[in-house]
Amino acid sequence: MATLKLRAIGNSVGMVLPKDLLARMNLAEGDTVQVVESGDGLLLTTMPQETEAQLELGREMMKRYRESFAALAK
């Protein structure tokens, strides 16, 4: 278990993950993680590459058809 401290990063707040924890979780700068709220606190998990690819396709579709989605939402 690691204890992390929240720190100011520009206008936001973030936490720095220790190098040994990054190595154990096979994470590197730029990787995406999910934070899930649970009854016991927060759960930090890695995001499968397949999920990340699906999200990126969804973002592209939302951008491409933004006007159509806006019209449907009315």
C-alpha cells in the first residue's frame, strides 16, 4: 500500500505515483487509469487497451456528428 499526498499542479490538484508503484502496475506517463468510487473509498485501475480504443472511436463519432446529436437532443 502507498500513501499519496495531493499536490497543486497548475490550476488543478493531482497526486504523484511513486516509481516503484508505477513499475508494479506497469504504468508510464501518458497511460490512462480509471478511478471508481466504492463504499470503501476510491479504486484506481488500469484501463484495458480495448476499452481505450472504443472510447476514442466514440469521441471521434461524437465530434464528427455533433450537429446531428444536438438536433436529436432537442
